[in-house]
Amino acid sequence: MLRDAVAAMPWLVLAMSRLANANCECGYSVNKTSDPSFAVYTNLLENDFLHIKTDNVTEFGWRAQEYNVSAEDARGPYGKEFFIENIETNPLKDANAWTGDSDHGGDAGLQLWVRGDHSHGYVSGAEMATVRNDTLYGSYRIGMKLSAESGTCGAFFWFYNNSQEIDLEFLSHQFNQSQGAVNLVLQTPQSVIHGYDASNTSDFKVQSLDFRPDERFHEYRFDWSPESVQFYVDGKILQVMTNNIPTMPGRMFVNHWSNGDPKWSAGPPERDTSMTISYIKAYFNSSDTAQNDEYKSRCANFDPSKVCQIPDQTVPPDGSLGDANAAKTYFFTQDKDHAPGQEVFATTNGASSGVIRLFGAAYLPLLVALVSCIVGL
Ligand SMILES: *[C@@H]1O[C@H](CO)[C@@H](O)[C@H](O)[C@H]1NC(C)=O
Ligand SMILES: *[C@@H]1O[C@H](CO)[C@@H](O)[C@H](O)[C@H]1NC(C)=O
Ligand SMILES: *[C@@H]1O[C@H](CO)[C@@H](O)[C@H](O)[C@H]1NC(C)=O
Ligand SMILES: *[C@@H]1O[C@H](CO)[C@@H](O)[C@H](O)[C@H]1NC(C)=O
Ligand SMILES: *[C@@H]1O[C@H](CO)[C@@H](O)[C@H](O)[C@H]1NC(C)=O
Ligand SMILES: *[C@@H]1O[C@H](CO)[C@@H](O)[C@H](O)[C@H]1NC(C)=O
Ligand SMILES: *[C@@H]1O[C@H](CO)[C@@H](O)[C@H](O)[C@H]1NC(C)=O
Ligand SMILES: *[C@@H]1O[C@H](CO)[C@@H](O)[C@H](O)[C@H]1NC(C)=O
């Protein structure tokens, strides 16, 4: 049902953009198409959490996960519980601003909470996964600020199964006075052999960072191609992995949790603590036939002038120090007619919501019929 509802949405946008003479019909590129090395991707998913108000994550393409894992299965002294209520939107009060006061105070953005009360033997955390399960090779980016309380794991990852997974995992106990770290991991057949522990495999790197990830927002990114996974922070390359590269389509995940395992998450924290996400931007190829047919119809003959270059984020996307505009980052979905055939989610700053609001659900069948005609031409 959800899948159907979301899958129907690109057609709405497509219909408008066809009529309005869109850009980016042939996709989105990492680097210029004239550069020695570039990659073109057909699909995007963009979330601007500084300007999203609804607590129903499905309205912006995600599903909140709700499940429990016993201490034994969690392989730590505590079990884990994931609750929908631990995911909270906290947009900027001024919908037209990119920095400033938020609705509930603290950093604006999507907050994933780990709770401090673990007296019943479980630590309550947050996890969400994309509704879409068709995401393949692409460039995946998140603007976020990690927990300032020691004892949690905050992760941005892509998952197909336990041997095809790309992870960026932040352990807040690894943050110290001047530095931080991120664990870069490919879960591979080797990590399955090692009991789902990648730490003794070659696809695991504890990457030190010359800043504390809990002090400011930074952009963490991975570019996944058939040949490699390249990890970046604020546009600078951190690591390249070339073995055991995933080949299947999957979903993106974000989570924040603790199980008290002294060798990994440590903790658990003694008080409620959140990690905050300012945006997620993913540009990728799809395994979905309907999406791919749609791409072929809007880009019948590949034309590099109809490819839009994805801007590189080269500074921390954080408006709290120095440049107040630094948190203002580019969204194709907020630039008129730059997201033909893509899912576009409503935001409080009005950008991108017009198309969807213009046609209420009641008009959907009519519109799909109309689009079918256009595509049929
Ligand atoms: C983009 O260019 C940089 C610098 O030349 C290169 O390292 C990177 O691999 C390129 N990215 C892609 C996706 O080709
Ligand atoms: C992504 O899809 C485009 C369009 O079909 C194709 O040209 C490109 O080679 C694909 N990229 C990868 C890495 O598969
Ligand atoms: C959340 O949003 C989805 C997609 O718009 C909708 O189908 C669902 O009913 C909503 N859930 C609730 C609890 O409102
Ligand atoms: C497990 O999940 C259920 C809901 O699915 C919840 O009511 C319960 O409190 C959770 N925690 C434990 C420790 O069972
Ligand atoms: C994605 O989900 C759909 C609907 O649940 C399913 O039919 C399809 O096989 C899934 N695709 C992948 C690549 O897992
Ligand atoms: C993951 O999927 C791949 C491809 O289908 C398969 O070869 C592999 O055995 C799977 N891994 C696990 C842990 O199930
Ligand atoms: C801080 O953490 C980094 C990375 O984990 C580590 O290399 C460094 O030695 C630590 N510094 C101090 C002062 O603990
Ligand atoms: C990983 O290697 C270390 C040291 O080489 C060893 O002590 C540890 O038991 C290994 N862990 C696993 C899960 O194999």
C-alpha cells in the first residue's frame, strides 16, 4: 500500500515538468560530464529536514522501524528497542531561514533519540529505512551532527543483506577533545563468516577525523560504483574500498542506538541524547523497471546538456559558526523543474510542495491517465 502510494507520486511531478520544460531529464552527475571521471545517475531522493514538519516519516519517503532485540541477540548487556516516537522532526521556526531557532529548541533537523532510562534492561533508540528498496549505485549524502553523550552508535548505511551493506558508524565514546572517528565498513561474506563482525576483515576502517562529529553538522557521503565505494567528509575523500562491492539494490537506513557493549556502542548513556540530521540527498540508479522505463522516455537520446551536475558540499553545512549561510545547501527538488520524474516531498518553505498540493489525491487517477497519454506519444 505505502509502496503503491509513493510509487504513484513521481507521475505527478513528471506530468508538471513535461508541461513546464524541465531540466535534468538525463539525470544527475557526480563531476562534470566533460571531466575525466564522472558518473550519471537517473534517480534522486532529497530530504530537507530543516524544513520538514510532519512526524509521519512516510510522508517524506521513510518508514520508522519498530522492533525489539533481546540482550542476548543484541550481543551486549542490554537489549534494544526501537520506537517511532524516538524520531522527531524539529524544523526551523522561520520557514524561509536556513539557520536560527527551531520548533522545540536545540538544533533544527530530524532528531533520532536514544533514551537514558534503561532500568528495564532495554535501551530505547530510533531507526528508519527508506520505503524504496530499489536504490543501486549512486552518491549518498547526509548532513548530521552526532550525539554529544558518550555511549551510542549513530549510523548512516545502505543495506541489501548481511553480506551486502555499506556503513558509516559513529561511536560517541570515540569522540574526544579535539578529534573524532567514523567506522567505515562494508559488510561482506567475510564478515558473515566472522559472526557478522566486520572488524577483522579488510573492509573495515576506523577513520580518524580532525574534528568532533558532535560539535557541528558535517556532510558524510559515500559514492558507490561497480568498482569501488569511496567515502567522503565535507567533499574530501577519506577512504576507497574496492573489494566485495555490493551488487544488489537495497534501502538506505539511519539509526541511533546503544546496547552497552563495551567493545562497540559502549554506554548506555545516562540521559536522553539525540543525533540530528539536517538533510539526506541521494542520487542513484534504480533497479525498478517502471523507473527505468520512465527515464528512457524522458531521456530517449542521451544528451549531456540534459544532465545536471550535483554540487559538491566542500564546507561543513553548519550555520552556527562564521557563515550563517553555510547551512543553505542546494536541493534539485527546490529548484523549479529540476526533478523531472522524481519523488518530491513537501517542505515548510513551500519549495517543491506546490506540485503535489495542486493535485489532491482525488485527481490522481485522472492525472495518471493523462501522463500515460503523454508517455505513449
Ligand atoms: C570525480 O572526480 C574526482 C577527482 O578527479 C575523482 O576522484 C572521483 O572518482 C570522480 N567521481 C566519479 C563518480 O567519477
Ligand atoms: C546508471 O544508469 C545510467 C542510465 O541508464 C547508465 O548510463 C549508467 O552507466 C548507470 N551507472 C551505473 C554505475 O550503473
Ligand atoms: C503516513 O503517511 C502515509 C503516506 O502519506 C500514509 O499512507 C499513512 O496513512 C500515514 N500514517 C499515519 C499514521 O497518518
Ligand atoms: C517490545 O515491543 C513492544 C511493541 O511491539 C513494546 O510494547 C514493548 O514494550 C517492547 N519492549 C520489550 C522490552 O518487550
Ligand atoms: C522491493 O519491494 C517490492 C514490493 O514489496 C518487491 O516486489 C520487490 O521484489 C523488492 N525489490 C527488491 C530489489 O528487493
Ligand atoms: C546476500 O545476497 C547475495 C546475492 O543474492 C547472496 O549471494 C549472499 O549469500 C547473501 N548473503 C547473505 C548473508 O544472505
Ligand atoms: C582521540 O581519538 C583519536 C581517534 O579515536 C585517537 O587517535 C587519539 O589518540 C585520541 N586522543 C586523545 C587525547 O585521547
Ligand atoms: C579479531 O582479531 C582479534 C585480534 O587479532 C581477536 O582477538 C578477536 O578475537 C578477533 N575477533 C573475531 C570476531 O574473530
